[in-house]
Amino acid sequence: MATHSTAPVAQTGGNPFLRLVAAISTVAGWASASMIVAAVAITCQMIWIRFVLNGSTVWQTEAVVYLVIAATLVGLPYVQRLRGHVNVDLIPLALPMGPRRVLAVFTLSMSVLIVAVMLYYGYDYWHQAWSRGWRSDTIWGIKLWIPYLAIPVGFGLLLLQLIADLLAVIWRIEPPFGLAEEG
């Protein structure tokens, strides 16, 4: 019988590649948290300018939107590392270890494939904005390649974390779905 995962984070087993990916994902998590803090500070500044000083704001709303979206995308690998995404483990719990490992390799492989496609199209979208000099249609007129850069960066880092997770299961460093067999 299987139990729930006792490991809150992806296991590295001392493997240098897995440790490097874990460190990169952690830095991405800190960057994501910093973007959220910056968005909150900008929102407070915007409220102060608008409602206390009765002034107008130009760039704040747009900056907050871009920061929150970037924080979401850049934070993806950290959430994956912490196993914070929604997880439905009814089928893995019902399977013995061998089929559970096959299912984990299959689902992680499909995740890698889907995120790789997202990375490809995200990079293409970012590159179009960069090469064509796209700007937002607001007074601020920010160069859109700057906020759009979060798309390939976020999906690239998530892809790296998913590959590390796949390798950890294949190399038997981490049990499939984080579910160890009861002994």
C-alpha cells in the first residue's frame, strides 16, 4: 500500500545536475516573490498618488499587470520543485510500484513535450515583439519584448525542472509521484 509523499521538494540525491536545476528553480522562486513585492509596492504608490495626492498615474497599472504575469510564469519551476501544483493521485495510489513508475515517466514525458511546445511558441512570440519593435498602446509605451521575455524564460525554466523530475524518477532518486511504497 502506498502513502502520501513525505518529501515536500524534489529530491536531488546529491546529483550535480539535479542540484543545479533545484538551485535555479529556487532563484526563480525568489525572483517571482520579488516581482510580487514590487507589484504590491507599485500598487500602494499608485493608490497614494491617485487618492491622497489627487494626481494621475501613467505607468503603474501596466507595470503591475506585467509584474504579476511575469511572477506567475517565472515562479512555475519553483512551484514544480515544491510539488505545489494540483495533484490528483488516485490512480498512482492504486498502482503497484512498477506500473506507477511507468505512469510517472509517461506523464512527465508528456508534460515535457507540452511545455516544450509552449516554450517554442512563447519564444517565437517574444522574438516577434523584439524584432518588430512592438510597443504597448498606452501612454507609457513600453517595449513589449521586455514583459514578453517572461514567457520563454518561465517555460524554459519549467521545462528544465520537469526534465530534472523525469530524470530523478528514471534514475530512482525520487519515487514516482513522490509516493514511496509501504514496507
